[in-house]
Amino acid sequence: MDAAVVYCSQTGSAKTYASWMAEELGCTPEPLDNIETAAANASIPRNAMP
């Protein structure tokens, strides 16, 4: 199973929890800004992403 942990944090608390969850799931936490930027730059429509 593939896993993704995406977070948005202003104070750092969500990043901490995301790191803990990602460690358990064996993936890397990604800030929401990175995901939005990647979707905006992708050649596929944003709503086509699962």
C-alpha cells in the first residue's frame, strides 16, 4: 500500500504530528504547498488526481 502524509502548519504542530505518522507509514511528510505547486505545474488536470 502506498501512503502519503500531507500537512499544513502555521505553528509547527501539524508538521510534528505528520512526521510521526509518516514514520509509522514509511513515507515522507509533504507540506500542502508542495503538493499544490506540483499539481499546478503538472500536465494533468488537478481534479484528475486520485
